[in-house]
Amino acid sequence: MTTQKSIQKLINKYYQTCSFEEIEHLRFFILDDNASLEEKIKRYKNKQKLINSLELIFKEIVVQRNELAMENGYRDYFHFALDWYGISEKQTQSFMAESRLVIKKIVSRLPISGDISKDYWGKYSSPNLPLVIADKNSYAIPDKVYTFLESKNIANRETLSRIELKQYPNRYFYTDLDKQRKKVVVKCNLESTTSVGALSFAHEMGHALTYLKMIDKNVDPESKSSYWHEKRAILTEMEFEDSLETKVRDANRDRILYQFVLTYFEYYIYSKSDKDFANLYAKANRFCYPTKDSSNPFYVLNTFLVDRPCYSAIYSYIYTELLSRRA
Ligand SMILES: [Zn+2]
């Protein structure tokens, strides 16, 4: 029998092979750095063996997760996880039917100018369009977002002062709920001045304000599904998104596309019999980006796939639902 414990053992093996910090560093080194394509290829070749070992362990994790799902009466782990997150089969069907159009709409509006390198969509790159476009504005955290929330009457000063902010220099921000102390702590990079940072912060504010409302009404936040919570957060994020210049807003949707890539990739690896994951990752990339790569092993540099399996589907489904309704 497969258990969460045996899967956890494999996850530990993954991080023993390459620590979280090391993976973050490699990801930056191979995908985000401004180095030339030749240099990045060289860096990859030097680490190819390590990346191959991670691929093998990741495959084992996927096999075991599927076994666990089937033992619980599910078709595969993708459907198992989504059910757990509060997503129905019907929502998966609408996502499959509507996402193509949403992807097309986002891609057609990306403010891509001539100075963006043709390698931008290639596998040795990760989406960061908001940082590439010329944008003189500063989006200081928390001021820029707090001013916005107050101006729209989404929250007042008093409520905002109840949210504790903690410096957290990670790429992903995080909202912690301390049920015992009835406190909400948002871990974010308070030094960030980019639109990406402000949008992520607005998203976390959506979580934090929802938690506070529920605490005040004596409702247990955990009584609601992950999907329900993420929808509240994304609605706040989208309200803030509306306040951005069109070009900045469109550039930031590049990030949304990346969530679609991850969702399609996870759908493929858990539900298809094709076990060439590098192939399937390239396929997911081709579905969302104008790229021609036929193989891409760099999914192993995204720890989200290891730690929060199929979680990006929640984001993708909500973005599809909201964006397909917009002009
Ligand atoms: Zn969230």
C-alpha cells in the first residue's frame, strides 16, 4: 500500500539529492540570469547529471502519488488532488474547454517589443516580462497596495493594522493564520518595488482580509476549501490589477500563463501513459507559449511541483473563469 509517508520519503530523497536552496540557485543560474544562451547551455551541461537524478526521483513520486489516488478510488492523482482542493470534474471540463481562448487572449496582449530576445520563450528562460518592460513606477509594499485597498473601501486602516507583516525574501509570499492567537501574518519581501511584488502582495491581502473576517465571525477558515480561499485572494489581486497601467497589467499576465503551463504539465504526467516528462513539459510550454522546444527537463527546478502538487490548477481554473468573462 502507498502512503503519504512513503511519498514523503521520496520527497526527502529529492531534497537530499539537491537542497531547496540549491534548486532555487540553479533555477536562477540557468533560467533567470542574464547570461547568454551559450553560457546557460554550458551551465546546464555541468549540472545535467544532477538534473537527471532529480528527474528519476520525481518520476517515482508521480508513480506513488497515482498509486495512492487509485487506492482511494480515484482515476489518478490529478483528480484526487483537485477533489481535495474543492474542484469538481465539471470545472476541469470547463477549464479544458475555455483555457485555450484565455491563453490566446493573454499571449496576443503581451507587450512584447523588438528588444526582447528570441530566446525569451525558450526553455532556458522563465517568464519575467513585467521586469523586462520599461516601467518607471515604483510599487512599494505595503503602501501602494494599502492606499489602493483604502481608496476602494476594501479595507480600512484599522483592519490593515491588524495584519502583521514579516520580512521574507522568498519569491513566493505567504499568509500564515494563527488560529489560537487569532492573528494573521503575511510573509513578504518588504523591499520589493516591482509590479509583480505588489500583485503578489495584493493576493496575500485577499487571504489575510478573508481570514480576519472569518475570525471575527467565529467561522473556522479551514472549513472552506483551498479553491474557495484562492478565489477570494485572486479577486482582490484582480481588483488591484485593474488599477495598473494596461501595459503593466498585460505584462504581468505572463505569470498567469506560467500557471497554465504547470497545470497542463501536471495534468499530462498524472493522467497520461507517456512517461517522458521532459517531453510533456515541453508540450505544456508549447501549448501556452510561442516556443518550439521538443524537450525541457527544467520542471525539476520548480519545487512547487514537489511540495504543492496540482495546486497551480486552482489558480489556472480561477483565472480562466474570471478572464474568459472579461473583454
Ligand atoms: Zn493564494
